[in-house]
Amino acid sequence: MSGKKWRYYDEHLKNYVNISYTILCLLLTVIIYFIGYCKNKADYNKSHFLVFFFASILPFISIFLLIFSFEKWSVDYTALIMPISLLIISYGIFKFDFLEIRTLARETIFENNSAGMVVLGPGKRIIDYNKAAEKFFATMNISLKKNSIEHILEQEPKLLKIFQCESNCDLSVVIDEEERHFEIGVVPLGNSPDGNVRILKSIRDVTEERKMQEKLKLLATIDSLSGLNNRTEFMSLAEKEFAWAKANKADLSLLVMDLDNFKKINDTFGHAAGDKVIREVGHLIKSSFRKTDIAGRIGGEEFAVILKNTPLEDAKKVAEKFRETIAKTKVIDEEKEISFTISIGLAAIGGKTGDSTDIDEFLKMADAALYQAKASGRNCVV
């Protein structure tokens, strides 16, 4: 046999091998899909099966046309029919969620989301919810069902009002003897094919965020050593209280207090001992004055207290009593007793004392009284 004929047969042999391999792959595809259909008949519908079956059969037709009609028409039917088959397969994938794209998206985004999610349909009826939402309601002994929210939450009017609201809301509930804070968000899902509006209610636990916010607020407003308001916060609160007292012609007293010879304490016992004294004074201020009074550390060893609805004479008695408390107090540092005293300047507005024009003048009055107390030998109230 000549070399030309060998090349001819060799070329045809390669074509037959390629065609046979393609046919085998397509046949296996149809068989695998058909086996899957038989195992999951309950989850498939006929149109689903027919679309993919027809898309798998088309390449067979193109191959047979290529084998029996190529020499007659010289047309590559495979190149013509394969794109059509791929288009049908693509249509089936998206139409019937063959690759479970929608299912995977639901599992990832909805079902396994850490935030609770409840989908409300017409009439505020629950049409879907995830595991986190089910767990949230279970903590309150509420069982979620695909029913109206009014029916499910009829025994929880506060919760019902929040879930009926079409704007974002905050919710605080006690779970396992701990107050938890939640943000209930609202996301409109648009119109469904039947024309009804659906709403997604998200339930997000923000307890830790709120705790962090409170910590940051404390750091910004509280003096870490004394535990009292820092100067900025005290002045802000004092200014508001002063304005209210002026507007309502109420009595208001201000104590400005300074520890006597505090530098000597630091020089003799050390700064750590001085810090102990500041902490103790802060503790005594908290326990000696009313919770409604406003107290702050406004300098190194200087403190101030606003006494609400308190005239000058009553404030003087309170100040004198606190001065005596300080004089009796001893702080122990490395087995050494530290005694200290305090000088107090007192000013008041309202009643017969006359009014300051603003908070700065009020403070100057108290500072002037404190200066006199220091000049009078300390450990006294002026």
C-alpha cells in the first residue's frame, strides 16, 4: 500500500476515534442524567427532564448527519448544532436551577445568616424565615409558623408593634437573665409576580456593640482615677443645670473643693499614695452626695459638686458634713496612715443670694470662696 493511502486511512482512523470518543462522552452524559432523574423523580418535573434530554440528543443527531451526509453536503453539522444545544442547556440551568444556584444562594445568604430573617407577605403573613429567626423567637417561647404575624405575636403586643412597623426599630429583651439589644431592620423586597409586596425583617443582636459604645462613652466622660465626671463632662452638665435653674428660678448650689497640701502627700508618700487619696475622695463624693447631684474632678486635686434645688444655707450644712468626713478619713499605703483635709468654696443662685449672669461667673464666685477658705487656714467652708 502506498504512503498516500496510509495517510488517508490514518486520517480517517483518527476521525473515527474522535467521533467515537465524543459519542461515548455524550452517551455517558445522558445515562448519568437519566440515572439521576430516576433517583430523584420527586424533585424533578417532566419539562425539566425533557429540556436536558433534548439538549443531550442534539449532538448525536449532528454526529450522525456528519457521518452520513458530510461527503454529500460538506457541512459540519456539529459546529451548527452544538451552539443550539449549549443554549438549551444554559436555559435549563437557569430556568430549573439545575446547578442549584438559587438553592446555594439561599443556604449561604439566608438560611445560614447569623442575623434572624423573616419574610412577610400580604397581610403581614410569615412566608419564610431562617434558623436564626427561629432560635430568636424560641428564646421567648414563641413558635414560628407560616401564619399572620398578628396571630403569632398576639400575646406579645410590644414585639407585634415592632414587626408591624415599616421602619427600623430597637428592641431590648431579657434572655437567660441578661438584657440583650436587637436592631430590627426592614428591607422591602419589591413586588412579586402576583403583585403583592414582600418585606424582609432582619433581627440583629447588637448587645456587644452597645456595650462597647457604653465603654467608649465612659472613657470619654469619666475620670479614670476618681470615677467622677471629667472636667469636660462636668462643665457640660453644670451648664445645662445652671440654665435650667435660671429659667425656673430654682435654687442651685456649687461646691468647689481642693485637697489641702496635696503636693506634700505626693512628695512624702509618693505619687501612687497620692492616687490612692484621689480615688478615696472620689469614692467619698459618690457616697456622700445625692445621686441627682453632679460631681466631677476638674483638676489634679480639685473637685466640684452641683447641688440641685439646694439653697445656700442647706448647701453649707452639706459641705460642712463632707469636710468633717474627709478630716476623719485615713488612707493606708504600705502600712502607713495618710491623713488629709479639704477646703471648700461655696456659691449659690436663687432665693435671696442673687443670680450670676452665666456659669463662668458662678464658678468664679465659688473659686473666690475657695481662695478665702485656703487663706483662712484651710480645712474649712466659705
